[in-house]
Amino acid sequence: MKISDGKRQHKLMIVLSSLRHLKELLIPLLVLFVSHGFQREGSDRDLYWRLAVGAALVVGAFVWGFLRWWWFRYQVEDGALRIEAGVLVKKQMSIPLGRVQTLDTSEGILHRVFGLVQVQVQTAGGTKPEAVFTALSRSEAQWLERALRGEAAVGGAEVGAVGGGGEAALTAGVAYAGDAPAAYGSCGEGPAAALPAGPPPAAYAGSATPPGAARPAASAHAAEPPAAAEAAASGAPPDTAAPGASAPLPLGGSRTAVAPATAPEQEPVYRLPAGRLFLAGLTVNNLGVGISLLFAGLSQADDVFPGFRPFRLLAELSGPRVFLLLAAAVLFFSWLLAVGSSIVRFAGFTVSLHGGDLRITRGLLERNKVTLPVRRIQAVRITRELIWRPFRLAAVHVVCAGYGNRQGESTLLFPLMREEELEPFLRELCPEFAAAPDQIPFRSLPGKALWGYMLPLPLILAAASGAAWWLLPYGEWGFLAAALAAAGGYRSYRKAGYAVEGGRLSLRHGYLTDSVLIVPARRIQYLTVAQNPLQRRSGLAALRLSLAAGPLGSHYRMKGLSYSTAIELLHGAGRNGIPADPKPGVRTDL
């Protein structure tokens, strides 16, 4: 593709690319200038040099952003997305349409002001994302999405014909009915060779309900009765429908009807209630980040405000009451930061099912839209944070094949819901993984595995505390840390377990955060059984499970299994199945 034949992005890409390069330098430069202004040190000439250096960096960043915009061209032709980019090093990329898995969009503050979006294109392999369009108009983004799906005219010809009456169009291995994808190739498969003509498949990919059949009455959301359909046809809002027209949504949100012309059933939409935003951010990681940011800010206070000495003030205070007061203040400010982060990340969180795709929308300052094909989901991970347990709340994550930027990265499917809502939620959106963690028959680990969970970290902390006791004041506090680590190891042992039922392997872990991983046997890429010398002596082993996710896959490990159980699971998965009920201490030839 010649550079003169392709399209350019919106000119706002120049500003956004420049700001991205300057982002890492802005905070140090601001701190440098502010500290100089407060301290009144140095000559005016020194300040001018600092300003000159900062201005040169800004101008250089904008020049580089302009060159990137000027040399970036793209086009959809010959069944592929072709991109040419690069300033010093020219790169050409060709992505076949049949390999495109997801198109994610996001809108920052500047994007919203100018009516633009950022688009990321991902395939099953490679570096994530394979292509990023920093600034496209909404109409251009819609055209690009339709072109990559084979629905838009490219070069004066239609890539694929889409029937308005529900006729399926086969384009690049993806069958589409209207705007909703009806089928995707499974992991490791190439483009679909043939699909039956006629009506599209059922809207709920992977569901046991055949197309056109009624959904089971036990479903959390039954089909809408005729009264609700009449109300929708008359243009009345959902709230004006007759009482009992639709089952209430158990998440405290509202259900939005999405009624394509080809789908008689309404598609589910789940929204995060605003009240749960104050709890969604209260995770161990967020609190740890909040505490780190708080102390980092206090450490910089000496430079910005020379008269303010927070750590010197803390050193002069002593006593248990002061310590408890300071601990409460730190937790309170960390909670405020965590809640603020939760509101920014999860405001307006919505997940909906469109044909065979899950569409997730979230964000306050930056609106992110993620599309996940249901058939690409490899596993579901349910987590319960320490603070959530008294409220019986949990978060749902999914591991999707070919999706994610890092090894082991998962996508948040819903940030917070009640435990009794998990099974109906999963049954409606991804039925293959529908399960209630409390109802999974987990098997505990053998008793001899306890010391492997309790001893290593507490022993190291106890040894270090013994040395610190003689050399440093308050070194005896290390023994308390060792005792807490031992208690955490015991809890981790008690929570660890595995279960095999319905062709699925479930693993449970627990330390500060409880986690349950649900994996169908056919989704497992491979299993590995390993033993160290101590495990061989005790007849134990560690099981490592690998899934197709991200550039390097996703891996999960459970230690302390009996060797015979680990071998049974290994052989069962190797034959594309898992033994129905592997019993510890029993070797089975599969």
C-alpha cells in the first residue's frame, strides 16, 4: 500500500501522542519548578534555563506527534487491514479480517470534546493490541468496525452482504446477522469453512437452549410476556409496562431491552448500582496503592513546602493512642483514594450480551468499551476481597483467549455483586461457566500439605526478626509479622481445594483474597505436575494449569495435592476429559 492511498487519523492525534510522551516528564518538571519557586533559591538565569529546557521538550514532543500523524496511514482492502506507520523506522502491517477478534473503543476527555474515539484492534496472537487508532471520528470508527466485520463498502464494493431480514452473511470466518456476531471460531481454529444458510444461531452462544425454543422457567430472567412486548411495540418506556411483565434484575440495576429484528428475545443488560461504587474499590491492592501514594506524597512535602516536616512530627509523637490514631487516619485517606479510583474506573459500568458478544462499558473520565466473544472465554475467576466477605459480595473476572496485554491478565466482567446472584448472572451471560462457588463440592488437601503452606514465610520472618531484635529498636515487632504470616498460611491451606464436576475443573485459593477458578476441561491447554525433593518425600505434588490467554498464556498453580490425584488430573486432561471423581491415594488408569 502506498502512503498516498491510505487514510489519516484526526489531527487531534498530534496532541494526544505528544501528551503521551510528555506524561512521564510533566510531574517531575512541575515539582522542579514549584520547589524552586517556594525555596527562592538560584538566579533568574537558572530559572530561565529550566523554562527553556521544558519548552524544548514540549516543542519536540509536538513535532514528533505531528510526524507520527503525518506518516500513519491505514486502509481496508483485499480482505485485510493494512497499516503503514513510523517516523525513523517505517513499518507495514497487514491483519487479515478473519483474524480480528475484538475492537475496543475508549473516549478520554479530549475525545469527548471533539467527538472522537480511540480504537484498539486485537487478534488471537501477537503483541496486544496489534493496532491502535488514537483519534478517529465516531463515523469513521463505525465504518472501520463494519469494514473489519465485512459489512462496509471498501473500494466501491461490498465486502460482505448483510441481510436486513436476518439472513446470515459469511465474512472472514464470522457470521453476522444485522449488527450482532452470531458465531466465532473457537480457539486454535481457522476461519469457518461453512455455516448453514437461513436463520442465525441462538443469541446466547454456548447455551443449551436451541434456537427458537423457550428459555427454561428456572432462568433468572424469564422471557418477556406478551404484555411487555405490546408495551415495547407501542413505544412506552419499560417502567410503564404492566406489573410482573419482567423478572426484576437481582443486581439492583435495570434491564434494558435490546431487540434486533432477527432476535425475538430481549438481550440482558446489567448495570452496577451507584451505591456499590463505594465498596468496589476496597480491595487489598487498592488500599496498598493508596497507602503508598499517601506516604509518597508526604515524602515530597518537604521539597514543595520546606516548613512542613511530616515525618519529623511523627517521630516526636509516641504512645499507643497516637499510633492507633495515625493508623486510622492512614486507612481513612487510603479508603478515600480507593473510592475515588473506583468511581473513576467503574462509573456507568454496564455489561450486556449482543448475539455472541459480551460488551462492557465503564469509566467516568475515560469511557472504555470492550467486546469479548463468549466462545473465546477460557475460564471464569470469582474473587472475594477481605472487606467484602461480611457483605457476601464478589467480583467476576474472565480469561479470554487472545485478549490482554500481559501474561495472566484477565478482564473484569462485573466489579461487585452478591454471591447469590453469581449463578444466575453466569447462566445468562456465559452458561458454560454457570456455578455458585458455595455449591461447588471442593475437596480439601491432605493434612501433610499444611506445613508447605505455613512454614516457609514465617520461618524467614522469624529469623530476620531475631537478628533485628539485637540491632534495631522495635525489632520484636517482626515476630508479630511472622505469627500473622503463619496464620495466613494456615487459612490459605484451609481454603485451598479442587473440584471436578460436569466436565469442569475448579480450583480454590485463599489468603487475603479468596479466589475460585472455573475451567471447562476442553479449555485447558495443558497441565503440568511437578515435585521438589520435600514433596517427593511426602508424596505430594504441585499442579500447574495453562490456558490460552494473552501473548504468553495464563497459568494457575496449586500445591499440596497428593501425587496420585495430580497424576489422575493430568492423564484425564490429556485425554480431553477429567475423571469424574479422583480420590486421593488411588491411581486410576484412564
